[in-house]
Amino acid sequence: MIKEKYMIKKIGLSTLVSVFLVTGCAPLGPNYKGVEVEIPTAWKNTNKQSHIQMTQWWKIFNDPTLNALVQTTYAQNLDLKSAGLRIVQARAALGISEGFVYPQLQTLSGNAVRTRQNTRTFSATGLNFDLGWEMDIWGKYARGIESSEATVFASVASYHDIMVSVIAEVARNYINYRTYQERIAYAKRNINIQERVTRITEIQFNSGNVSELDMQQARTQLYATRATLPALELAMIQSRNALAVLMGTHPDKAEGMLQLKQSSIDSMGKYISSKKSFVQIKDGDKDTVNITLVPTAKFSPYHKVDAQLLRQRPDIKVAEFQARANSANIGSTLATLYPSFSLFGNIGINSNNATGQWLSAGDAVGVTIGPSFSWNIFQYGRIKNQVRVQDAVFEESLVNYNNKVLSAIAEVSNAIHGYRLSKIQQQENKKAVDATVRAFNISMTQYNDGLVSYQRLFSTVENLTRNQDQYAQIKGNLASNVVLLYKALGGGWQMSKSKAYLSREMAEKMQKRTDWGRYLDENMTRLPKGFSNAK
């Protein structure tokens, strides 16, 4: 009978363990299936390589200085280095989650006590090893691993998102720097013209041909144009300093990289100091020297946008992985509603001996092993509300994902239309500049001949100054819209493929300070396997 009861208990325990193991294969909570969003039907939906060279899009400007700035930024930017360290942190956190699959309690403890009573001395010693393993019946730890893995992927996507933003900021600030340079050149050219107009007006006034009002108006215009130079120079310096921060270096080193070629400096100096009585902005014109400092891109804004590029945008991938992590947290929290089952064990050596005796192994060794369970039976309300919180957090992350996609669509549309309309604006402004130059030439001749008042000449000089400055700004806006488009499509992060996100020098420094094991090996500081296919 005893043997029969023992067999029944043995069969029952085996059946229970089998049920636990089978149940453990199906973690509680929802399985993340990805997010689908509606993309404009006018955009292509294809997996083929886009017509746009996304990997190194800045090279369409064909500007060696910009190329060098981007490469320096990729190697030295401090925000990128911080993002790389966050990937290392996320991978270490994933290691913690993976560790819960194994026995969670593995403790070795010991004690030694010496007690004297009267003339006798007693010594007590003990050495114990405790082992405890909560079986992942409901998938609590499996969901924790899933959440941590999604967090790793999110940290990598965040690294790429920062890279996209940083490269775009380098291009944008470089364009701003060159735009301010060009505006300063036009301002200096027009100051040169206005100085000559003022001298002519002073001569006319001294000769009694014009009133003092004409002379003072000429001076007012000259001083006002001179007053614009400090603001333009300050803005140019600010753009240079922004580039220095992005490159992780000092402004003087950035200044060295931004130096123009000597031929460009000579051409610009010739243009500013020209003694001609008029200015034109026309390529190939024999009567003037044009300046072209703002980079221009060989780009057509009339191609269809590849929708697949938009879905791969790093910030959208961050939102997707965050949703995946939040989905796993629902199951992890839900598992606390159910009982947890554990196996525990203990091996100990304990002795209590009088002086002169030593350990007697006969009855000093103890072994304990068995199952246990725990169940939060009176805390359903609290736990269920925790599950509800996680469910709401997950739903919020889905909303955030859709919001990111809609924002990306708007950014792409803004950049494309911004480029197209800026191109039209540039063409019309070029006509205005040419007409203003012609009007200035005519009014200058007629003023010298006494056929028109100074007010007519004043108006043409004012228009020339304004239109040329606006022309340089439009050129900058045109180039900036190209940058905005590539940023909106998430271009640039692809250059990090097969490259480490942590420098060897930093990894070696951290290894000397802390035992990082394999986490800082060369292959571990690269893109995690499965990242491109992660959903």
C-alpha cells in the first residue's frame, strides 16, 4: 500500500511537471505582430533600391569640404558616442533578463563561531549552498527577455536616428555658413557701390547741383548697409561654432576645415572690389565676376518617394521597438496573477564541537530538496490594475508610432514642395536681380546727366541690395530643402553598417576599468544579428 501510494505521488508529480513544461512554452499576454500604417497611394511601395542614394546622400552636393565635415562628425560626435554607450547598457540589461532563465537563487554562505563556557570552549562552523529556481511556467521571464531584446533594438535604432539628425545638422549648418558668406560678399559689393554713389552725390552737392537731402539719403543708405555686416558675420560664426560642436572639436579647427580655396578667395575679392558701375549675377558674363559659395545639389524632386524608405526611418523603428517592448511587458505583468512554482535545494555542513574535537562527517552533512509555490491570492485588484496600466502603455506606444509615421509623411511632403517652390522662387528672383541691375545702370547714367532725381537712383540701389541678399538666401533655402528631404527619409544611418558603434579606444578604456567579458568584443560592438529582420 505504501509503495502504491508512493507510485501515485510519483506519477502525479511527473504529470504536474510535464504540464508545467508544456504550459511554459506558451507565455501569457499578446504576441506582437507589428504595426501597419497607411502610406500615400502616390508613393511607391517596393522593396527595390530607391533611386535616391540614401547611404551617402550629402555627396550629391559634390562638395569636398562637406564630405570631410560629415566623416569627421561620424568619427567624433559626442552624441553618437553617448548613443553607442546606451546600446552597451541595453545589451548588458538583456544579459540580466536572460540570467533569470537559470536558477535565480545560488547562494553560498558560511559561519564560524567560538563560544567559551566555564573551562570548556565550543566551536560552531557551517557551510551551506542554497539553490532556488522559479520555473517560468507562465512566460514571465520569457516576456522579460523579449522586452529587453526589443529595448536593445530600440537603442540601436536610436543610435541611427541620432546619426541621421547629426549628419543633417552638419549639412544644414554648413549650408548656412556658406549662405552667410555669400550674403556678406553681396553686402560688401553693394557697400562698395554705395560708397561710390555717396562720393558722386557729395561732389554734386559741393557743386550746387543737388540738395543736401540727396547727400544725406546716400549716406543713410550706406550706413544702413554697413550695419548689416556685423549681424551676418555673427550668424556665420554661430554656424561655424555649431559645426565645431557637432564634430566634437574646437571652433579654430572647424574654421580651418571651412577655408575656401585660394582661387575662390581671389575671385570673391575681385568681385567685391570691382570698379565697374554695375553688378550682375550671371554665370559666364564677361562684365562681372559671379560668386557661388552655397553648395548646389544635382537633384530632381519629381521622382516618386519609396514608401519602404519611410518605414525604415530610424525614429519610426524606435517607436516600433518600444511598442514591441511594451507588448511583452503586458505578459510579464499578467503572469503575476498566477501561482509561481519553484524548486529549491540546500546542501549544508554544520558542526558544533568541544575543544579538542574536529568535524564528524557522520551527522554534519544535510541535504534538502523539494518543490514550492506562492500565489498572490488577495492582491488581484492591484495586479490587474498593473496589467491594465501596461496595456494602456502599449496602446499609447501604437498611437505614438502612427503619429511618427504621419509626421514623417508631412516632413517628406514639406521638403519636396519646399524644394520645388524654392526653385521657382529662385528663378523669379534671378530675373528680379537682373532687372534691378539694369535699372541701376540706367538710373546711374541718368543721374550723372541730371535727368533723374536722386530718389530714383536711391530706389534702384536699395532694390539691388535687397534682391541680391534675397537671392543668396533662396539658394541656401533650396539646398536646405534637399537636406530636409533626405533627413525625412532617414538617410545617412546606412553608413554605420558593419562598423562598430563604440570606438576601440573607448572599449579598451572600459575593459581596463571593469570586467566586461565579451560585451565589448569587436563583434559585440556592431549591429546585433537579426536587427534588420526584427519586427
